[in-house]
Amino acid sequence: MCKDICAEIMDTQLDVHKAIDFVSDDAHGAVATFLGVVRNHHQGKSVQGISYDVHDSLAREVLESICGEGVGFWPGTKYYAAHYKGELGIGGVSVLIAVSSAHRADSFDALRYVIEEIKLRLPVWKQEHYSDGKSAWLPGNSLREDVSSVCCGKCG
């Protein structure tokens, strides 16, 4: 793992202070963060919570790879990316990303790139639990090699 990247799969509460501490750098004037939280509805159904099933080692490797791509697109940036594994209720934090850079534009762009790539590529599966007592697995990552990446705008 690169000294400028921390990628974690956690079964404990994700800690925004840990993320900010990791990416903080005296040469950086910007820190952008993103929290993905469980909401109380999805496609007209009342949601009580979500269970996240994660392939730990592969997911960590994919997170590191995505952040490494970010370093390539936005040199000098630092990354913390974590995904929760287990059950979360409404308002629980499932994804935490922090990116720092010398200037805000790179932090914002890199942060957007990381979350979009996580949604496309991370081996995480979600099972929603509804108020009526039913549950459903949501469509997610296919683990295919040919998944298209979101364009970061750097490739022309």
C-alpha cells in the first residue's frame, strides 16, 4: 500500500476523524470528504436497514487500486477510503472517503472519481431490509473485468 493511500473494510463504525487525520498534510489546503449513509426509503419502499456483504481482501485491493488511479490523475493527492461490512440502520455510514490536495478542485474531482468507481467496481453486495419484514438483494457489482470506468475528464 502506498503511504498516501489507506483502504479499509470495517465491521466497526467508520471514523471521519481518522480519515481526515490520515489525509492531512501541511502542503495541502483542501480536504474533501464523502459519507454514504443508509436512507429510509428506496424505490417506494420503506427501508429499516441494510446488510453489506463484502469480499474483504478483494475489496481492499480494489479500493487501493481506485485510489492509486486517483494519484495518477491528480498527483500529490492523498486518499482514505473505507467501506462498512455488516448490518446498518438508517443513518449508518456505509462508505467514507477523504481526499486531500494542494487546491480544492483536485480534491473535489478526485473524490467524485473514487465514489463513482467504488459504485462500479467494489465487490460489495447490499441486502435491504424493509418495514414490512421482507428483504431484497440489490443489483450490484458483477465482478466482470470489462466494467467501464467513469471518465475523470483527464483523458482528453
